[in-house]
Amino acid sequence: MDKATKNAVVAKYARQEGDTGSPEVQVALLTSRIQELTAHLRSNPHDNSTRRGLMAMVNRRKKLLAYLVRENREKYLSLTSELEIRRK
């Protein structure tokens, strides 16, 4: 992910100016990175180190979404529909 794409994602999902640590921003960044790695693995199916990193990112996103559903269900629903993430 290049810097411009990352800044655009952060600006779109940030709660306030300069917010990079909120769960919404973290989930959005992980989702874009997961999509990139998924495309990479389609053309390189034997790249197991990348697959391991991808699974770690998916698990981290899953934990952040579980936190978000506990804290703010409405924000969770809107975020998952925007990012097209399957819900539980």
C-alpha cells in the first residue's frame, strides 16, 4: 500500500484530524492490506510466508471488530457494510 492510499483511508475513517489508532481506522487499513495480499496469493499460491502474515492480519482485524461490536454496534454495522466485510 502506498502512502497516498494509506492517507486517504485514514482520512476517510478517522474520528478526528490525526486519528490513526481508532478501531475503525485500523480495520480499514487492515482490510485494504488483506485485499492486496489476497490478490498476491492468487497469482503466487505457494508463498506460504505471505499466507502466514495474511492470516495474522485477518485475526487482528477479527479481534478489532469484536471490540467494536461490544463498544459501538452501530459503528460496527456501518463499517462492515462500507468495507464489505462478512459479519458473524
